[in-house]
Amino acid sequence: MSWDEQPDGAGERLVGAAADGEDLAVEAALRPKDLEEFIGQTRVREQLDLVLRAARARGATADHVLLSGAPGLGKTTLSMIIAAEMGAPIRITSGPAIQHAGDLAAILSSLTEGEVLFLDEIHRMSRPAEEMLYMAMEDFRVDVIVGKGPGATAIPLELPPFTLVGATTRAGLLPPPLRDRFGFTGHMEFYAPDELERVVRRSARLLDVEVTDDGAAEIAGRSRGTPRIANRLLRRVRDYAQVRADGVVTREAARRALAVYEVDERGLDRLDRAVLNALLSLFGGGPVGLSTLSVAVGEERETVEEVAEPFLVREGLLARTPRGRVATPAAWRHLGMVPPQPAAGGGQEGLFGT
């Protein structure tokens, strides 16, 4: 079980991008209802607006849409907005839930005309279901196999026109035949700090929380470019402000609250700092192998590689090299440590110099 998946009280990461039950409940109340209200993703929002407006003008269903990007950036929200903008109902399922072609056939055969089918983590769908989806997306038809062996027959089943919205965190795992059947593909980028400030202020208003501009900026700066994390940090800071302050989320309240939850000014938590600290203190900044580093941190190899490293690499604090993991000068500065000086008498410099 990864850090992002652990339940409350068992090491859940406050800065993990995966959604837990509380997140899902709060997000349902905070989701914007249309594209104008949706914050960020300017390019995707503008392109999608053109696609939906043109479809409405033609009186047709919208093209199939593929949304890719990291968790927590708004893929599910956009799928709901697509349905709302088209005035259509939406059905939500996920790739792991569709393990057989029959599972997909049952869903597709019950769709109504114009309905939006949101398929989360579409890259994790089984291969037989994936191949059935090709025909359904292109021809709005599926072949249902009846019987087994030589006596099996394929019965064609006509489907009403529908819009498939697929979401994936790993677009590279989608086979080309499936990617090519989407009429529109949008890649969700991480949010800029000013966009996250707007997210925090909007969420605070909906949650009836008083937040100052500098308080919103402090939370936004620690949110890893992800609205889901920003909303989660806002809720934790709100709790701190209500219990230990006057209920107003100010910069000072945010700093003190997030210090309690061990989220520093760049959004690093205990696991992230443990990885960097081991790399710097025990191995002089590297290079060091992943297995050795994970043992030093006391975590599973997969936890270090899949949970901690992506953000550290994106922040420019750690580099993956053929020789192993290497800390950058920014990592030394962030932890307030001085990199070791090269040995006297020459020799090779480190990967990033002195």
C-alpha cells in the first residue's frame, strides 16, 4: 500500500494527490459547474469550449475526449462540466472496474443518446474490453458473443451516440488505436501559484472560511501545483485557525498549522525530506542506488520511487542518473546544508559541480 492510499491515522500524506473519502465529499461541493467558473488550464479550457460549442450548434454529441495529467488537477471535474455544458447525464466508472468485455457491453448498452461516459484510469482497462471499445467509439456498435467454441455467434448491438471522456495519469500506456479514436486530447498541467491562490479563495468562500490574501498565497505555495492538495491544506489550516487562533486563515496561521503537519514552504513533507536528508547526510549527495536509498529511509523501494521521487525531480531537488540518484545544489540549499568540497589534488567534479 502506498502512502497516498493509506487510511487516516496510518501515515496518510497530507500532500498526496490521491483522493480519500473526505476529499471526494468536499470536492463534490467545491466543483465548478461550468467552464467559466473553472480555474486554470487556460489552453485546455479554451479548446474544449470550442469543441462543445460547435457540437451544440450542430445538434450533435460532442467528440470523445481524452484528459491526461497527474491526479488532482481536475479531470473528473472537467468531465462533469462537459456533461453539464451538453445538457446530458453522466455515468462514471473506472478502468479497473471493467475486467471483462461483458462488463463494458452492459454499461454501453444501457447508455441513452448523448450521455457522457466518464472512464477514469482508462489505461487500466482489460485488453478484451479495450478492443470492444474501439468499435463502440467509432461505429457506435458492439458485437456481443453468444455461446462458446465453434457454435459461438456474434450478435451486433447498435448503440446510441454517446461521448466518452477518458482520464489517465499515464497516457503513454494507452495503445495508439485507442488514443486515435479520441477527437480531442487535453493534457492537464500543474497550476501556477496565482491560479492556486484563486482556487483557495474560492474554496474558502464556499466553505465559509475567512482567509486573507497572504494566507491564501502561503497555502498555494505549498500545494505542489495541485488544487486537490490546496483544498486539503486549506481545511487543515482552517482547523488550526479555529482551535488555536481567531478563526481567520492568515499567513502566520498557515505557517504554524503546516509546521504542525510537517509540510514545509516548498510543499515537501516528512517522506520527501527523509529521502533528501538520507541522500545528503549519508551518501554525500550521491550518486546512490534506489535500493540502498530506500533502505536508508526505511521505506519500500516502490514508495521512494513512485511517491517521493516524482515531486523531488520536478522541483529540481533530485536527479535520476545512470549511476544512481543525485542531489542537486538546490537540495543542499533547501535543507540548509553545505555540499562537501572536492578532494584536494583534482579529480572529477560531482555531476553538478561544486
